Amino acid sequence: MIKKLLIITLSLILTSCTLNKIDQVHGVSNLKNKTQLIKINETNKNDITRILGPVHIKDEEEKRWSYFEVRKTKTKLGKTKVYVNDYIEIYFDNYGIAKKVELYDLESMQQITFSKENTKTLGVKDTFSKNLLSSTRKRLENARKKFD
């Protein structure tokens, strides 16, 4: 009986293993290649939507559209590793024609320096009394849901 249980357990473990690379893709696939289809001073917003799909981030004030591609995989130890992290910004003129295209890849993003300063919040600080009251409110809401 123990041998059968051991065989079943080992077969389940071994069949769940895979030799193929498992990817998680977020955003537009093959963003670098599709970016090469965009021609400065020729491609308009409709063409870019046809090439890259719906806009991920749209900034109307700066007339800028942003797209991204992130590819992750699991390492042998089960940790997640990002191996593709591409980000593109497309700037438009008043007529919707692409004026500038900026592509940031994993290497160029590592060269960007970020500020070490902390931002001061204008909202309510997390105090003991605020945490206590919000915890009590959540418990009351959960108790009310049980009776409804």
C-alpha cells in the first residue's frame, strides 16, 4: 500500500514539472519590432492603434501615448525573473502625427537615477487611533454582512 502511494505521489510530482520555459507576458508582444513600423512625421494615431493596439497610458496634456512589454519567467528555484522590460513613449503634434518615439529597454532603465527623497503626504497620517477605528469599522461591516 505504501509503495502504491509513493508511486502515485512521485508520478504527480514528475508530471507537474515542465521542460519548457513558462512566460508571463504583460503588454504588447514584440514591442521593439512593432516600434520600427512607426515612421516619424508620417504615422498617425489610427496607424499606431492598428500596429500596437489600444493605448496603455494616455497623457492628453503632453500629447503622449505609452506602451509597455514585460516578460517574466520562473527560475529553477521558483523566483520570478524579468528578462524583457520595454517601454515606449510616442509624442504627437496637434494633428495627431507622431513627432518623437522614445524606447526604453531593460538596460537603459537601469541607467535612470531615481530620487531618494521621501514625499510628504497631505493626507491623514497612520496613527494608532486611525488604525484602531478603521479596524473596528471593518469588523462591524463584516458582522453586518453575515446577518444580511
